[in-house]
Amino acid sequence: MLHPWQCSGWTEPWVTWFSLPAEQRIFCSVLLFSWAVYLWEAFLAHRQRRVYRTTTHVPQELGQIMDSETFEKSRLYQLDKSTFSFWSGLYSELEGTMILLCGGIPFLWNLSGQISGSAGFGPEYEIVQSLVFLLLATLFSAVTGLPWSLYNTFVIEEKHGFNQQTLGFFFKDAIKKFVVTQCILLPVTSLLLYIIKIGGDYFFIYAWLFTLVVSLVLVTIYADYIAPLFDKFIPLPEGELKQQIETMAKSIDFPLTKVYVVEGSKRSSHSNAYFYGFFKNKRIVLFDTLLEDYSALNKEPAEGEEGENEDTKSKTKNKKQGCKNEEVLAVLGHELGHWKLGHTIKNIIISQMNSFLCFFLFAVLIGRKELFAAFGFYDTQPTLIGLMIIFQFIFSPYNEVLSFCLTVLSRRFEFQADAFAKELGKAKDLYSALIKLNKDNLGFPVSDWIFSMWHYSHPPLLERLQALKVAKQE
């Protein structure tokens, strides 16, 4: 049986778009939109690479906050990342196109049926076949993405001094991530498919409620049970910093219960901080690379520990990485501002409204046989395939618009969180912390305006510093 794109009518010059069968129009529209998005992204990336190539000297307005050596390092790092992103993005787009044109999805579905059939599960066991399909699809994605991940980690990140992993640690980590992902993904998917099948006319409500519960459970258990499988979490030792964090949390009624330091330096020298938990059980997590006094990258290796151990590399830096205690408090003031201003709750509400809408539209569209026929499923309409087609392909224009709107909203939230830290009297320390973090992470402070508008969920550094400058001077 011919795939929709192969039908001979498509090649006739007198055939107009609207006279084509619905499945052909759907298939071609999906491909065309996918390439339109890719070309738009490539155009934006080209504009930004031109900024990296041509901005070779520190702009006058940056002279007080960035030296020429750091500026050049960040320029070269971002240029390498952008070039890598271009080639990996092109490969991903070509791979996706070939999968669609060659009928890769129905082929993998049929292969999954053969595997589950050989194990004694016939066509009536659609959920079993769906799980085999999902396992094969994620395994294929992991294998084809492995060379790109290796190059990014051991060439680009290594070249610019961020990688702290050995090859053995990398593969151990990758295998562990794959196994943990399957342990969560397969049971959750099987239950979701079962709910959709038995839910009747209002299955979309039950499916949405199920995904809501799963997301809340995962957020609750992630830092306590999942993240420690990959990184070591230790309580922040008693001392001045912990006391100051607890005092600040209490001053804004943040129900802090624990403060952890995670050994992010085992994997990378990039830094981060976040909080998690619901109701009266909030925890703060600080990457050791954020803390000047705790980062392993600032410490000289002890006698007998030089060279590589089984997990990480010991690297000595010429300059200290991370922030002083006052600057760490300012960064946390910003993060706690997101909580105090309700940004976290607002994001959850937006996410769940979007999820409900998507499940409702899925319920409306799942009975359309032409959607399945467009992707090579003429005789069967598996629920998992329907979810993939509708959520990944049919909703792609909506997802692009939503993503841009959320990016704009995120930038607004970041300015508000900075203003909250300013109200706490942390403007001066946040100002210096942002400069340090930008330097430690080799962020390039000059951006093409369209690229920045489309991609940056955080405002550019200069805009954030300008907003803090008045309070800093005061």
C-alpha cells in the first residue's frame, strides 16, 4: 500500500492542493510546517552567529563589567555552541523527515507487534504493543543522539573548560538515565492508555486528572528519590550562610524545611539553584559550583588525589568560581521572589489549562481516520499513535505560538523577581552575582534582538543590570 505522499495524483501538475485527499494534505502540511519552523530557527541562529563573529571587542557599555579575555572566551564558546546546534538541528530535521517519508512509524509499530506477538501477546493486547513501541522508539532516539551528546560533552564543553566527566562516568550516567526514564515512562503510559480506553465519552477529563496527579507526584519525589540517583545531595553545613538563608526565608514567610548542596561539579562547572516542594515543605537546592566556599573546583586536590578518579576529573582554575555568601543570598532572593509573587503557581495553572485543552482537542480528533492514514495507518488506529500524531504533529503550530508566549511571560517574571530581590535590599549583591554567573558560565552579553526575543526566557544581562543599577547606586 502506498504512503500518501507517494500517490501518483500528487505528481500531476493539474492537481490542486484542495483536490488532494485529506490524508495527503495533512501529511504535506506537517512536513512543510516542520521545515518552516526549522528554517526560521536556522535564520535566527544565523543572525546570532553573525553577532558572535563580528562583535570581537568589548562594547563600551560593558567595559566596567567584563574584561576582554572573558569576553573573547565567551564569544568563542557561544560560537562553537551555535555551530554545533546548527548541525545537530539539521541532522534532527533530516532524520525526522526520513522517518516520515519512509514510513518509519508504521514500520516500528509492526515490529513492536511482532515482538509482543512472539511473547504471546496478540493484536488484542494493544497496550503491550504500545509499550514495546515506546521502548524501541526511545532506544532509537538514545542511540542516534549519543554521538551528538558525546561531541557536545567531550569536545565543546571540554574545550571550554566546563566538562568534569570521564567517559566511563558519562556512559554510566546515560545508561542510568535511560533505565530510570523507562521505569517511569512505561508504567505511566500504560495507565494513561488504559484510562483513555475505559474512560468513555469523558475520558479526556480522567486522562487530564491522571497526568496532573503524576506531574505533582514527580515534582514531589524528584529531588528526594530521583535526583540523588545521579548526584550527591548533602545538607548545607551549619554556619553563617545557612543561618542567613533561614532568616531571609522566615522574613518572607517561605516555609523552608531543608537546604541542600548538590555536587554539580562532578558533571559540569555550570552553576544553578532552585527550590521545590509543596505547601509547608519547601527545600532549597544549591549547586556547589554556585558557592565560592563549597565548589570542589576551587579546591586544590589533596595529596594522592591528583589526576582522574573513576568518576570525575580534578581541574584547577586560576580564578575562584562561584559567588560570595551575600551574592548567593541575592540569587536566592530572586528565586524566592518567584514563589512570593506566585510565578510558580501561575506556571502550574497555565500548564494544566494547556494540558486540559490538549486532551479535549485530542478527544475531538482521535476518531478522524484520515489523521492515522496520513502517517501510514490505514487499518488500525492505535491510541498511542493517535497521541503521537495529534500532540506532536497536529498541535505543532499551536505549540510554537504557546512556547513564544511563555518565553515572553518568563522574561516578565524574571524582571519581577529581580525587583523583589531589590526590595529585599539585595540589588547591589544581585548585580555583582549576575556578572559573576555570566562570567562563570561564559554567557555572551550581546544578542541579536530577534534571536533574543524568540529564545531568551531570561532577559539579556545588560537589561537586568540596567534595571538593578538605580537601586545599586542608592
